[in-house]
Amino acid sequence: MFWLGPPLTRWVLKITPRLHGHHTEAAGALVVAFALAFEAQWLGGMAAITGAYLAGLFFAFTAEHQKISQDLQPMINALFAPIFFVSIGLDINARQLRGATVFFFLLLAIAIGGKIVGCGLGVLASRFTARESMIVGVGMIPRGEVGLITAAIGLTAGIVTREVYTQAVILVLITTLVTPPLLRFVFPAEKKVARPPALEELSPSANGLADA
């Protein structure tokens, strides 16, 4: 892919303007992403997300990357993301958490603590302050779409049970919800700057001087 991907990306962006249509670069990027996703799974024996991710990297190094991103973002938000999350939600049953509460909370503690400690230490080693390291660690807590895709791949491959898959999906949801209040807690308090008095709030003598 690293050998064929960049030339393929440049070739697609070279021919798409000849189509004389709207959003041709974004359409070409989607074709390449789907093609590389299929190639990764069919030929490489890897997850399709790997090929799509590499396609994104290849297009990120082109001059048209910003235009492609702007064209694809509304489509992702309005079509692909809802379909993806609905398909994930249809596969889980929250009742399967019964009997595995201890394991789930242990998994949740590892997910949150691992992000705070791992990412925070990395930032601290880069000579940031302890508070800044904590902010980055807390900000990295959410497990997003990649976590859901990884869990779905594990379920399809039979590596994890449906109960563990359900716990992973709920874990992604909880880590996403708890991050905003935690960020508000670790961010430094805003210092209120004293507002200078308005002209009408000044003493009468000062007002008279100002009028003069």
C-alpha cells in the first residue's frame, strides 16, 4: 500500500477535475478509501479500517486535503456515522451486564486510569507541567469509533464473547460521557479580571473633569 497508495492518490486527484462535476475530489477519495479497505481485508487479511486509514493518510499529504475534508464531513455526520452507531447499538443488549458488574468496573477503571497515566506520563516527559499532563491524560480518556470497530472485529472473529463485546460498547459510551465533567475539574479556574469602572460610575468631580 505504501508503494502503490501515493501514486494512486495523485492519479485519482489528477483525473477527477476532468469529470466536470461537483465534489469530484471527495468522490475520488471515497473510491480510494473503499478500494484500499477491500484490499486490506481481502489480500492482506487485516481489518478493512486499516486500508481506509492509510487512504486518509495518503490524501492528507495532498494539496486538496482540506477541500476533501470539508466535502466529506457533512456526509459523514449525516449518513455514515448514524448508520455505524445504529448498527453497533443493534448488536448489544445491556442486560448482559448482569453477573459481570465487577469485571466491567475493573475494565472501566483500567480504561480510564490507563489513559490518564499513560498519556499523562508521556506529556510529563515532554517537560509539560503536572496539570497540563493531567489535562491531556483526561482528554484522551474517550474510546471512540476505533474502539467500537476493534470490538466488532473481535466479536466477528470469535475472539471475544457477545457479553464482552457489550461491555466494550458500553465502556466507550461511559468514557465519552465522563470526560467533559472531568476536564472541567482538571482545568485551572478562570481568573476574573477586574473591570475598569465606566465613566458614569466615576465620582461627580471626575465626570465634570471628563466633560471639560
